[in-house]
Amino acid sequence: MNRFRHLFYTYDSQLRLFLLPFLLGSIILIVLPALITVGVAFTRYNAIQPPVWNGLENFRTLLESPLAWLSLRISLQFIFLAVPLRLLGALLLALLLQARGRWFGSLRAAAYLPTIIPEGSFALIWLWILNPLYGPLNAVLGALGLPTPDWLLDPVTARLSFVLMTLFTIGEGMVVLLIGLKTIPRIYHEVARVDGATAWQIFWRITLPLLTPWLLVLTFRDIVVSLQNTFTPSFVMTYGGPYYATTYVPLLLYELAFDLFDFGAAAAMMVVLYVLTAALVIGIINLVDLNRYDEIA
Amino acid sequence: MTKSLKPRRAPSAGRVTRWLLALAVAVLFALPLYWMIIVSLRPLGLPPPRSVEWWPDQASWQNYRELFSMVPMGRYLRNSLLVVAVSVPMTLLTASLAGFGLAQLRNPWRKRLVMLTVFLLMVPPSAVWLFRYQMLSWTGLLTTLWSLILPAFAGGAPLLVLLFYWTFRRTPPEMYEAAKLEGASAWTAYRHLAMPMARPTVAAVLVLAFGLFWNDFTNPVLYLYRPQTYTLPVGVQILKQLDATNWPLLMAGAVFMTLPVVLLFLGLQPLFLSDKSIQSLLEKD
């Protein structure tokens, strides 16, 4: 027994023990499942009989499936529309609400509210807001003499509704950028102002460049998270409709795996999504210089 | 004291505009919750409104009582409470311990593990659906509440670990060195030095972890099949399946599920959203 005493009694070994639940748990619950999914993509597997190797068969089936193509197309469309708008929204919120003052804490809390509302409730209230006949959104639009679309009943406006909804859940991004803004030493702004820089110049030349690492991390995370977050609304509000217009990849995965029990096809779809996401992230990394990454790690 | 010494300036036009703009944005973001509450108070059977309704004609609590007679809301509530009662304290413990461990690790391992954690942040939850379902069914945990609680033993979510890591990186390392030299255990340093200084982060993680487990819609849909184990989000979804156009009742269910997490957030947010606390996150630099 004495040989193992040092495992628990030195400071550094205790530190390693502290890390153990997180590391071990993450490997079992996240890393392994994600990797095994890649393997399953090359098998025929229905979750009951053992998987059978079938090479690229699943990918071939997906290639021939119009629904898979549609789902990928609308998912990418969603990412390209929602992610930049969400980032811009979070940045504007952070810039507007960063001011010090008695009320600004409460205003920040109000802006964070939609982010903390349970997804299920959030989807239901938007089902009401977007109701073409009784919903408050069309009531407001109608009172202003603006067009009142059918929102979730029409494929194009249904997809726009999904983007609109996600623009309200940007609290996390706002908080991250608030912290990012506070890391910029005030003296930079003061010096620039003394030198006669306008507020606009200060923003473009000082604030934005120094926020870039924070914005990058948010972008990467949002590419993954915002698409994932379409699952609950597409499940609760439209169940993928009308005419599959909101069958984003997470919902398609769910149907393939848990309705049809075709785990192989679902895994193949997942792999396609991994590759596309990785390509997006690498593309963005190539666009910007990453030397300022040190802040985060 | 110092405040009274400063002469009070009349607020400039720019500051007033900014304040009004901020207020308008805050109101806009509070609207979904407000409408949820308004509709939930409408008496059943009233014709739907023809214009924007800011307050129902005859507000009543009737819908909230109706909830419990339509579906076993009490059982769903109990299940949800069980899940958060186990998983929130467990998450707080495992995430803070991991963050503390990470912060004190030496390079190159610190950098490697932080990168791994950032990478974990980017793994889409749907990537683990398939195999986690399999694992749960092999271990017999499928359809039990444990299938929802399990991540709590691994820090809840990578983001929560990173929040603690960033916080503990900002406390001066000399403090821990001194404690170490005096023969304190890592547990003592964690318990008596690190955690008392991390109160804003503890409050933030408490809210985020509560939201993570209480709001969870996807995992119950994937892993719970027996009505005895359904949690509130599934219960509200059942309510919708029973009567999709009974808006006041649906909204009552939505509000019932939303209020606990919103109240917790509103209660704790001054600890991490106020001017002082955002500043104090960065004190060291």
C-alpha cells in the first residue's frame, strides 16, 4: 500500500486527480462516441444486430437522396445567414450595454433573458408570436401597414423565422464580448482620443482588432452551436416542414437514427457534417492571422 | 462618499440617446417572456386576440390549475427537480476541480489540455447521440434519469470547465506556491484559496449548469421512453400533442417550466453581470 501513497499525498498528484473526472468523463461521453460514429458510417447498423462493414454504401445512398441534399443545403444556408448576424448582434449588444451605470446591469440581464429560457418554452412562444392570424408579430406588422407573411407555413419565410428566432439567443456571445471589451486597456482609447481620433476610427483601428480573437472563438463555436440549436424548434414547431423546408441536419439525423434505426446512414450524415464544419473553420483560420490566440489559452 | 464630491453634470444628448436605445433593446429582448406570461393568463375559451394584447381582459390563474389535471405535471416536476438536485452540485464540483487542476498544470500539458477542452467545445452534441444511446442501453441506464445526469460527472460542459480555468488563471500563482510550500494539500488550496475568490464564476456556472440540465429538451427526447421518467420539457411537449391550439394552457406550461430558471438567473445575475463583477473577472491584469 505504501507504494501508492504518493498518488494521493503530493500536491501535484492531487491536481491530477482533480482533472480525472472531467478528462475521463469527456473521453467516455464525448471523444469516444464522436470517433466511433465515424467508424459506424462505413457499416450497415440498425442498433440491434452487430454492425456489418459496407464500405461507402451509406455515402452513396446519401448522395442519391434528395432529402439529404436539401437538408445540407438549408443547413449551410442557415449557418451563412445566422452566424454572421448573431455575431453582429452580440457585438452591438456588448458595445451598447457595456456602459457603466446603475441601470445597465439590469439591461444586460434583460438582453440575456431569451438565452436562459428553456428551448421547449422558447419554441412554443415563437409558435405563438409567428402565428399568422393571431400572433403579435403580424399584429404589429399589420398595424404599421407592412406585409404580414404566413411565416412557418411558407418554406422561405419558415427558414427566415428560424434565423429570426436565433437572433434573440445571443446572450452568451454578448457576455464573452463584454469580457473581451474589458480586457482592452482604457489608456489605448484615451491616447487615441487625445491624438484626435474619432469614435469611428477608434472602433475600427483599436476595439475591433483587439476583439478579433474573441470574435473568432465565438464564430467557430457558433457554427456548431447555432445549427445544433435548430433541433428543438424544428422538432417542436414545424417537425421539418413545410415540405421539408426546415429539416435541418440535426432533425434529419434524429429521423434516420431514432425513427428508421438506420444508424449507419445517420453516422454517414454526421461525417459529412464534420467535414463541412471543419472546412469552414479551416477556411476562416486561413483568412485571419491566429497569432493573437494566446489570450484564450 | 466620493460620489457627493463630484459635481453632477446634466446628461449629454448622446448619453440620453444611448440610454434610450439600450432600454429599447432590453424591452425587445424581454418581449418573448412577457408575451408568454400574458397569453398564459388568458381565460380558456376566450376568442384569440385580433390585435396586440398587452394585458388580458380577465387575467386568471385557472390555466395553471388546469395543467395539473391535464397531464401528471407533478411527476414531471419531481423528475426535473431530481435531475438538477444531483447534477447541478456535481457539475459545480467537477467543473471547478478540473478548472483548478488545469490552471495549475505546467506547460506543455496545460496548453495541450486547454486546447483539448476548446476542441471539445466544438463537438456538436448530435455527434454523440448514436453511441451514447448504445452505451446507455448496454449499461441499462437508458430510460432512467441517469442518462440525463451523466455529463455532470464530467464537468457538465467544456465551457463551464473553461470558465473556471480562466478565473483561476487570473489569481496570482504565488499564492498557491506559498500554500504548497507550507505543506497545504491541493484540496485545501482549492477550498480555502481558489473557490472563495471565484464567487462571480460560481454564480455564473450555477445558472448555466441549472439551465443546461433543467432546460434540456433533446436528451429526454432521445433517451427517455417511460412516462414515469419524463421531465418537464417532455411534459410540455405532451401538452402540445394533446391540444396544439389551446394557447393559454400551452403558455401556462411554458411559463411553469421557465420561471424557476429565470428567477434563479435574475437572482444571481448581479454577481456576474454588474459593472463591478465583469471588472473583477479581470482584476489581475
